[in-house]
Amino acid sequence: MRTVNKRTAASVLAATAMLLSSAPPALAGNGGGWGGTTEPSPPPQNNKPNDIASRVEFSLHNVPKAGGTPMAPVRGGQWEPPACWYEPRYSPEEFSAYATTVDVRHGEGASREGGVRAKYPDMHIGDKGQWYIMRYDTSSTGGTPQKCLDQDGFVFVGPDDPAPTDAPVLDPEILAGLAYKKTTLPAPPLALSPKPKQQVVNLATHARFAKKLGRVWVTAAIQEAGLDLAATTVAEPATLRLVAGTDDADPASCTYDLAESDGGGYAVDTEDADCNITYRRVTAKGAAHTLKAYLTWRVSWAEGDSPDGTPRHQMPDGESVDEVAVTVKEIQAINRD
């Protein structure tokens, strides 16, 4: 297979990205299909339209519809899935039809520099294998790295044509990473006793969940060009840390392990815990302390579309946060809820 001139490929891919900026966002990322502002293609195969979007599809479970915290490694962890990858797209016959469509649209014959057939003269017709297209993770705030733009837009992978080494070929681990970044975590459903606006000097603050929390999971899957892959990333609530929001509290913070109830779901109730925040001074008139609740989620992934699949692989912890404004009074007695 002939390698595309890197400067030419980079310029075409960059132009493609700019022209696609007004297009609907892709599920997992827009890519640099060689040779045009969109990805013109032959008629749909198996009722699957050929468009510029990644073909990775996501299935979300228990992810909050609004609000929540986007999944990200906590405590300074550095981790993210690859910025780009090769994703299966065409059989040799489909790629040949695609190349013809692109060249006709842009007036580029096989003998002209810039045509798809000029870049990829061997369509591998009759060979076992598939043509893979490069795709990008457009959710990355750092933009698409130049090393991704410098690579071929398409590669052929077959028994006698090994996978490229310049960017990874889509596999369950990459799918799990994309699912990780697609996950949003619900905030801890914190309930305080006494209530937030009725906190009392020298009276311990008990915390519980107003409702049980379940696992959150996202499945990323692709069925394309004979490839059927899926991976499921699962987040389970594990620990709750409360921070008083003022130096006038003893202790300033407490951490609790969550317990899974017999009926399913995770909960916490600190009434009998060894550690409970106690405010030692009343708040000034019109002022309030900001009590913060940090909920740590243990994250793992497994191949397949089930949250109970095996084997399971650990991923960086996630964290969701909630804030509660509390005011502290000094009274002799209070009825707990």
C-alpha cells in the first residue's frame, strides 16, 4: 500500500474538519476521510448510511438527563482514550465505489494527483480484509493532535496486511475509553439532619441519601464491515466525603463507605458513624457555609454490552459533587427529621 504524502494529507484533513464545523456532531468523532468536505459514498449497505460520523453508538443507563458531573479522573489522574483511531468502514468493493464517487465529485481522474484512486491504486478487490478510516475524538479540549492529521485517512487491514502502528485500530479498550468520556455521574442525593437552614451549634450533622443510587453504565458498540465489537464502562458509587466549608467545624470533613442494600442500590446513613461534622459557631446574619459532598465512583469496563460482563478491568475513579448552603443557629433544642 502506498503512503499518502503527510503534508498533503494533513492539509486535506484540516480543511475537512473546518468545513464540517457546522455539521451535526458525530457520536464519537468526526474524521479525516481522504479527499473531500464530506464522505460521499456508494448507496447504503444493509440500511446503514455512509456519512462522515463515527459509527460507534452509545447506550446510556442511569445517566442523568440533566446536570450531573462529566466523567473525568479524580485526584490529578492523567488518562484519556486515544485522540484518533482507525475504524472499519468499507469492503474492498465498497471502497472502490466510494473512491469513484469522490473522484467524480471533485473532477479528479485516476491519473490526476489528489484523486483517491491515485492515492490508493490497489483497491484490494477480491482480497480478504476491510478498509479502515481514521476517526477523531472531537470531545478533547486540546484539539486533534498533529500526529493524527499526519496519518493516512484510510488503511487496508487484511490477513497479509497488518494493522497500522501510527494510530490504534478500534478495539474493546478504545470503545471502553469512549464510553468513559460519554458517562455523566449523578450528584449525591444528600439529605441533612438537622436541615441545612436549621443547623445547630455543637450538634452533630447527620447525613443520608434521600434515595438509593444505582450503578451508571455506558455501552459503546460498533457493527460495521463485518466487525461486531462492544464494551461497557460501569461506575459504582463507593465513598462519600463531606467537607464543612468552614474552619469553625470539628471535624472539618468526614468520609463514609457506601453500603449496597439487599434490594439493590447504594446508600449511606451517618447517624451511628464515628465521624460527623459539628459546627462550633453560628453563621453571621445573611451568611451561610457551603458544605460540599464528594461522591467517588469506582469505574471498570468489560467486553460486551452487559454491565456484568467479565473479565473486568479497572479504570480511573470518577467523582460527582454537590453543594449545600447551611446556616448555623444557637438554640437549646431541635427536633430531628
